[in-house]
Amino acid sequence: MISLILGGSGCGKSAYAEKRICELAAGKETIYYLATMQVYGEEGRKKVQRHIDLRLGKGMQTIEQTRNVSDCISKLQEGPSAILLEDLGNLVANEMFLEDGSMLPWESVAEKIVTQLRELTQNCSHLVIVSNNVFEDGISYEEGTVAYIRALGKIHQEISKDAAQVTEVVVGIPVAIKG
């Protein structure tokens, strides 16, 4: 089962997603926290530490997987499992913008990620995906940013079709969109 949790920066979506994955696992499944962020600088390290502090005592096993998320399947232990993927926006950026400064086409990035998320779903009981709502500011962006937004939007549309639940977190309040 897929649950997609959307929201703006600092809205409480991560805390809600952690609560949700713990409810779904109900103490009967191994919970994996699939971390997709590439850490750059002091600000990035502080953000990672904040997320680690949020997860303390929740029994989550962290898997760092900044690209090719279906590769983490081989790291899952036998038995029922639940995966919290944090977060889709980072994953899209990691897959699209390469270290050499080049950019992959947004359509192929979206297709790859949707395929890999569906593979993850086949290998766990619950997949909770945290993502960013970056679609409402009305600002004109350069071509690379527009391509990123298109890829993220396409992935949201495809995963929402598969999801049992889609929730937007607004100022800490979960608002059900689907399920």
C-alpha cells in the first residue's frame, strides 16, 4: 500500500509521515527510513540531525539511498516491512541533475522513479512517500527548475493513482485528498 504525503517546507509533513508509518507497521513490521538527501554543508547536516532526532526511539532502520531507490530492496531483511521514503523532491533532483552539471530529460527521470517506486511497493507492506508541494508560487523559473517541477508533478500524478492514501499537510494539519 502506498501513502503519499505532500506539503510545503516546514509544514510538519515529516513528523506526520513518521507517525503514519509507525501506525501502519503497528509494531509487527520492520520500519525502514529511506533517506534520499545528499548532504551539503552545515545547513544540510543540521537538517539531517533534526530528522534523526525526530526518529529516535521509533525503531527505524535508516538506509541511505540518494539515487536508484529500488537498489535498497536487497538491504531489506526477511519478513514484513514498511518503508518511509524521505523525500521524493530530493530523489528527483539527485536523479535529474548530475554531478558533471548535466541534466537528464524530466520525462525519463519521472518514468524511472515511478517504476522504481512501484518495485519498492512490491517488496514491502507499506510505502509512505514524503514529497514537496512546489507548484503554487506562480514564479517563472529557468528551464532546469521547470523540468524538475514537471518531473515531480508527473511522479505525483502517477503515484497518486496507485496510492491508497494521499494527504497534504498544511500548518501541521493533515488534510485527506484521497483515502
